[in-house]
Amino acid sequence: MKITLNGESRECPEGTTVEKLLDLCKIDKNRTAVELNLQIVPRKELSARVLKDADILEVVTFVGGG
């Protein structure tokens, strides 16, 4: 199935959850905010949200510093 992640088209297997996608992309889920189809996904729901064909995700990674 095809999804869009941060503006780039990607293929991922049927049944992939948001959490699994973050793992596959080596994105630290503890330091990110995820938007799925224009709605924020609460961190506690990452493993329950199953992606569908044509879903659009935006992932923002928080960076510390000063």
C-alpha cells in the first residue's frame, strides 16, 4: 500500500501501524509528534492506529538545545 510520509510517497505492508512505521524509519517515537490525515495521534494510540492506503502522515521530531 502507498502512504505519504512528510511529503514523500512510500510503500509499506498492509496492516502496518503508525508505531511500526516509525520503527521501520528509525524514528524515535518518544521524541516525535505524529499527524495522520490532519489529526494528531496521541502517543498511547501509535500501536493501535493501522495505516490505510493513501494515508498522509507528518512526523515532527523534537530536538533539544539551547
